[in-house]
Amino acid sequence: MKEHPDDVRHWLGHCTRRGKELPKEDPRPSKEEIQADQIAALNRELEAEKRRNAQLVLLNELSQQLETRLDLPVAAQLAVNVLERAIDCSYVSLLVHEPDRREFVAFASAGRLAKLIPPGYRQNVTRGMIGRTVRLRKTQISNDTRQEPDYFSLPNENSLSSLVIPIIHNGYIEGIIQINSEASEAFHSNEVALAEAAAAELERAWERTNYHLHLTEIIQAGISLSTMMEPRAVVREIASVARQTLRARFVHVILFDQSRNFTQRASSGFAPKLQKCLEEMPLQNSLSQIALNASQAFRIRDIRKYPLGTSELEIDRSNLRNLMIIPIRLHRLSIGSILAFGKQDEIFFTENDESLGSLLSSQSAAAVEGAWLYQELQSSLTTTTQLYRVSFEILRTEELNRAVKIILETALKIANADMGGVVLYNPDQKIETELGIDANGVHNNANHPFNLIQQAMDSGTTIFTSDEKMTEVCFPIQTHLRKYGGLWLRLPESLNYNSRHTAALQTLANQLERAILLIESRRQATEIESAYEELETTYDLTLAALTSALDARDHETEGHSVRVSQLAKSVGEEMNLEAHQLKALERGALLHDIGKIGISDAILHKPDKLDEAEWTMMRLHPDIGARIVEDIPFLQDTLPVIRYHHERWDGSGYPIGLQGKDIPLVARIFAVTDAFDALTTERPYREKISAQEAISYLHEQAGMLFDPEVVSAFEKVFAEERSGVE
């Protein structure tokens, strides 16, 4: 090793000053000693690199674990466990922010001194290093807490190093991770980077979990909304559901009726000043027009700075400034809007909220349409029933001319008139029906007093005219829909005509109005029935959309429900099921796994074989699904499929262990089609098999797992579809 001149001079001068003789042997480190020092340094670097690699492996494991949707406490505990293993420390704790109380509360902890953190431990957001982290919104580190004037410790704690990392989402601190060590200078850049990466992974996992939770809430709310038949109740429920799923502080919903000539409103949350402004705001206001003209949900970060439509709003609190507008559109027309103010516990609404808002808009529109159609149908049926009771003879005829003839004959007898008639116009003011009556009976040719009829129609009231020879009276024929014409009578002047006659003749005119309304109601009922069939189609599309959203929880089975639904319907047709049975089978197939909403993702997505306890939980999903839909009127017929789709022909299935034909036929059909689709679809834990191999398997299991008759029908359907493709 080459000597450095400065080192040699220093060594010689030192020895001379102390009066020592120069040693005969060179005291400098030998080559072997220098090599040993270098090897030791390399070993230390190697150990440090190994530790960094081990930390990265642990961080990667945490990232993979958090990809599976977990409950918030479970995800938090996984994160602190990994950090405690990766970093030399006394303990790791995670505290969640509670803004209403301006406190952090202990959520999860790990480490040999974690017992120092008492259950339910709370800390003010302004205190200590945690308070500094909140103020600066970035990681804080202290490698000698004795030099920190604002540091405070737990009882019996002797930490000398402390690392505090904020968990931030959309500018809002959701929590903090605190890592403490009893050694000084314990944390360096590697540990800081690792802890910050773990906090970021945890924040993303929480965001995914919250999104899926809100999606599930909207799906359940959509099912609840679809059962409501009164528009006011629907609007109130929309406001409540929107506030809950969007985590908004205040929600205001405005809805037009079918005629768009008045509105219904509902609010959820406490903001009296804002609510008053919105309720008093005219529909011509620019904010209302912006909401009604929007084609999709959008966000306004600060309504005070928005250029249009917000200047007249009086906001109760500053945390209501953030606004999301969600239009409610039906058949491409806006029928209302949802205004969501102030994101709870956060600064702004997010893109995820917009996505949830779009789904909420679709479900709201479907619920409103269902309520309108139901009310129209209910009103029509009520009106028809009332008309039947008022005048059986008039209402039992389906021909307008027959009803007019009965009215004229009765009127002539009651009033002792010498002649009369009825003239009815179509919407184009052209005569649609006219009949006259005199001493010779009812006929088509009559000298009608058209001026008198027109006066009665224009005024909407009974018109009398008299001269020396006669009196003419005309009753308008009209309903709430439009004016149709008039019923007139000519009376001799000598006739003693009194109010009793007027009341009786008015009743006859009313009966004719009801007859007209009945005939039109029957026509409208046919139209409403057609609309109701269209609504059922909409229900089925909504169910398919909800099924797709449910399938999205598990990409392994995405599209499975829709495929099985179509296949089961084909088999049902082959077995000559009635229309209502086919519909129940089709809808039940779409919703067969809706009960998995109540099964933990830790079980649902477990890559390994389930243990007995987990299988016990999994076998509950048919009963959970049945309870979800059992109170929904139009889904009652789907219950056999949902509850019994895992029953088997030999009694080996669940949840009850039914066997043979004790299992409902629709459930037996579904079981076969479900098995076929599962076998012929790629899954992570096994490869798919060919359709012919799947058919062979079904044939082998006929009489054991599956109904032989259903398997036979399935084979016919499969053969026909295959020949059609070829």
C-alpha cells in the first residue's frame, strides 16, 4: 500500500515531540488488516442491502394482500404488522382521524411495547409530533426525542426516536402511522421511504374498500327503490340514499311530474338556510337549469367561485361549498336532479363519487318511472271500478253510440222533453258522434242547436235559453282530459221544469262523461299495459346491470349470471315451462348469487381451499339472497332459484338437503346450466374443459347430482344450438 506523505510526516513529528525513538518496526496497519477492514465494511453494506431487500419483499407482500378488498381494521392491522417486521422499533401504531371530535383514535398496533397503548386511546390533533404532522401535512422524524420540546410519551415509555407519517386522501388526513424506538438515531431515509410507501398502499386499499362498500349500498338501495310506488316517497328515499352513499352533508332532490307543470322536492341533512334558498328558487334559475340540462354527473369544487347560478345561494357552513350535480334522466329527458353539497370528512367529491352518482341516477329514474306507471295503472283501475258502480247499464257497454242512446232515452223520460240530442267532437273539433231523439225515437238526423252546445262547452257550465214557445237546456260533456260536446233537451214552455230535473239530467250527463272516460280508459289501459311490459324489460335490464356490478366483485365469474340466465331460459322453453315460470327462471338466474353480498371477501376471494368454518359461511349465501329479495313483489317467483340452486338430486346439496323432485323445477334447471357454464369457463384455479366434455360430465352425474330429465333437455338444446351455428 502506497504511503501518504502527510501521514508519514505527522507520525514522525509526533514521535519526535514526545522524545521517543523511532520504532524499528513500521506501526502502520498491515495490508492484511486493511483488507480485513474492507471486508468488514463490505459485509456491513451487504447486510444493509439484505435488509433493504427484505423490507421491499415485505412491502410487496403488503401490496398484494391489500389488493384483496378487506375490512378497514383488517387492512390497518396488516400494515402495522408489516412495518413492525420491516423496521427495528419498539412499536407501530395507526390512529384514525375523527374530525368532529378533532382527535385521533387508536385503530391498530403491533410490536413488543404495543401494550403501552391503552384500548380506545385518543389524542388531540394539535398535540405533539402528531399535531405538527397534521399542520405541515408531511412526515415528521425525530431521532432524539429529548431535543423535541413538543414531544410527549405514553406512561412507562422511553422512546428516543419517533417517526410519524400522515395518511392523506384528496387533501384530507384520514389517519397517521407512528413508529417509535427506544434507540436514538433509529430511523433513516430507508425506513422513512418504506413507511411512506406502506401508508400510500393503505390509503389506496381504504379507497377501494369504501368504493365497493358504497357500490353495494347503492345496489341494495336500488332494489328497495324499485318496490316504492308513491312518487313522494321515492323522492324522499332518493335524497336519503344519495346522502348516505355519496357521504354528502346535505342533499336536495327536485323532480318534475309527468306533465312538468309542478315539482316535488325532498332534502336530507341539516342546512336550513340552504334548504330554504333551494325550495324558494324558481325553476328558471340558472342553477336549476344547469342541473336539468346536464347529461351526466359533474362536480363544482367551490360554488362561491362558480360563475353561474350560485350567487343567490346562502350557505350555512363553509364545508357545504363543494357541490356535485347529478341529473335524473329518463328516456334521454331530464326529469329532475340531485344536488349533493359538502363531502363528509373530505375536501372534495371524487371521480368515484361521479361514478356512483351515475348509477344512482339510473336507479332513481327507473324507480320514478315505476311509481308513475303504477299510479297511472292504479288510477285507471280505480276509475273503472267507480264508473261500474255508478251506472252498471251504461258502463257495461263498450260502444259509445249505445251509451248515448241509453242516456237520451232516459233524459227524455225524466224531463218530459219533446226532443233532445247529443253531439260529441273529436280533438280536431270535427263531429265524431251525433244522435237525436224525439217522439219517433232515437235517430241520426236532428236539428242540433250548435250555438247552444258551443256556449256550454266554452263556459263549462249548464246553459239555459227560453222564449215564449220553449226552453232549451244544454249540459257540457267534459272530463279532466278535454271537452267533448254537449247533451241538449228542448222542453215545452208550459213544462214545470225544476231543480230536481236539472240534478237528474246532470247525473245523466256525468254518466255519459264516465262512459266516455271508461272507453278511453280501456284504450289507455292497453297502452299502459304495453308500457308496463316495457317497464318489465327495463327491470330485467336493471337486474342485468346490477348483476354485472355484483360480478365485478369477482372477475373470475364476470358475465356468468347473464350467460346462465339465457341458457336456463332456453332449457325451460324446451321443457315447456309457462311464461311466468320462464321469467322467474331468467330473473332468478341473474340474481342467484346476490346473497354473496353478505359473504366476506376474505372468504369469497380466498385462493386456497376453504376450511370447514368458511364453507359454513359460504353455504349461507342462498338464504341471504332469498332474504334480500323476499319482500320485493316482482321478484317473489325468483325465490326457488335463489334459495335452492345448490340443492342436488341425491340430497347432497345445501342449504336444506332437498332431493329429487322435492327440489323446485326451476332450481333443477338452473343447477344444470350453472354447472355447464362453470365447467366451460376459464378459472384461475383450473382450466376450462370443452363443451362436449362438460356434456359428458352432466350425463355421468344425471341421477346423482342432476335431474336426468333436465340433463336430457339440456343436451337437446345444446345440440340444436350447435347445429344452428354450424
